[in-house]
Amino acid sequence: MAGRPANTIAENRRAFFDYEMIEKFEAGLVLTGIEIKAVRAKRVDISAAYVRVISGEAWVVNMVLNWPDLVDASRSRKLLLHQSEIDHLIGLSEQKGLTIIPLRTYFHRGKVKVEVGVGRGRKQHDKRELIKKRDFERENRA
């Protein structure tokens, strides 16, 4: 990555190391007024967050908004997706070894969006190979 776009609020960089991304979606996020204040101040943590599909609706679980007046900082928040996208996510989440996680949150035309990725967990030896490959490329560039 050559840097974060100016409209990025939070990014889950660890997800790209722990998971091999298969597919990505853009989803809207339902927030209350005080939560918007926390988002605008970039007080968002999505490092431990994941996405669940419950009774035909997608929810981001464990997304933490750090704000003094916020009562429930890590409540589940609804994601806004088309029904066909939710059905596709349900099909993918039922496959063994696939996880749905938020990759980054950002502003798009004044609205808060979440980039959701479907990924397969990497094994420890795959992570080591990724580190070796990254180091080798870094040395060759310099």
C-alpha cells in the first residue's frame, strides 16, 4: 500500500497479514448521532471486529468507538448491503475456513462506509513466507 487515502477513518492492517482476501464488499454503516462524533474524531478500533449475518441482516460485531459520552462503545452495528450481497455473504460464511471481517472504515460522499473482506485464515508457515517475500522485495528496491 502506498499510503492511506485522506478519507480513511480506521484500517485493519493486521487482517491482510492474518487472512488471504478472496472478495471485498462496500457497505454502509448505521450509526447514532454521538457515534458519528466519535467517527469524525477517528476514535474507531476495528482490529478485533468481525461480521455476522443474523436473520438476514449483516452486523459488524466488536467494533469499538472510543468516546466519553458513549454508553455502549462496542455494540453491534448494522451494515447496509443489498439483499443479493447478504445472500452471497451467507453462502461464503457457510464455507469452511472463511471469515468475514471489516478491513477499513472511510467517508464516501459524507457517509460512513465499511470495506468488508471475505478471507481465509493463513497458517503460520504461510505468514513466514509472506514476511520473507516482503523483505526480499524491500531489499531489491533499495
